[in-house]
Amino acid sequence: MEMKYAFLIILTLLFTSCESKIEKQEHKLTGLWSLVAMDNYNAETKEWEVWNGGMQGYILYDDKENMSLHLLTKDYEKTALRFPDFDDSISLEALKHLTNSYVYFAKYSINYGDSVVTHKRISHSNPGEWGKTVHRKFGFIGDTLILEPLEDKTAGLRLKWVRN
């Protein structure tokens, strides 16, 4: 009889330990993050290189499986260009500048076993990307969140984020 109780106690402790580990991982991803580096892997040199001259942005994961992403070229906001919103009379230069801003909102889910977060996009700054599902390998180095796209067209990118 004592062996049965010992087994139940051990089983309960293991379950509680696993449960708190999962909660800890979920909590670790949740929050607002600032981009500190966006790199592309160069297969020829076998080194990571700054992508597109440098990028900035934010990613937000809430605790209700909603997320948003905003990526911009470095110093995007430091332009003298000014233009009205929702107006088709802006200059070609301003339109070109707007293409340096990339935004989407999604529902997300996490596969902890594979360390993959899936984004099912519900809107996107590029109409051709609406409704698409993308997958990101995730991990942590200290307090830094690392995301790596798994799709062929963006494979080789690595984004590093720090919590705000």
C-alpha cells in the first residue's frame, strides 16, 4: 500500500513539474519585443550578415493567441516625407518609402516539442499574404528571443528580439 502512495506522489510531482514548465515557456514568449538584429546566413562564407542594411521593429504575443509584427528598414521614421493616410495622391517617392514597412496580425499556436510557433495571418500589409500560415523556429539565448522562418523563401533569416 505504501508503494502505491509513493508512486502517486511521484506521479503528481512529475505532472506538476511539467505543467509549470509549460506555463513558464508560454509566459516567456508573451509580451512586446523589439528587434535588435535581423541577419541572413551566407552559405558561401558560413557567416551571419546584417540583412537589408539593418532592420527595426516590434513583435507582440498576447496571452490569448493573438500576435502582431511590424518590421521596418533602419531609420524608417527619419524621413522628411510627409503624406496623408488613405489618399491616393501621394508621390511615387512616398509610395516607395511605404514599401519599407511590413505589418501583419495573426492567431498563433505553439508546438513546444519542436520549438515552433505558427502564425495564421488574419491581415497583412501585402494583400497576397492574407490568410497564409507561416512557421517560426523559436528559442531563447538568455533574455533574447530568436525566431527563424521555416518557409523556403525566407529560410536563412534569423531575427533577434529583446523584451520591452
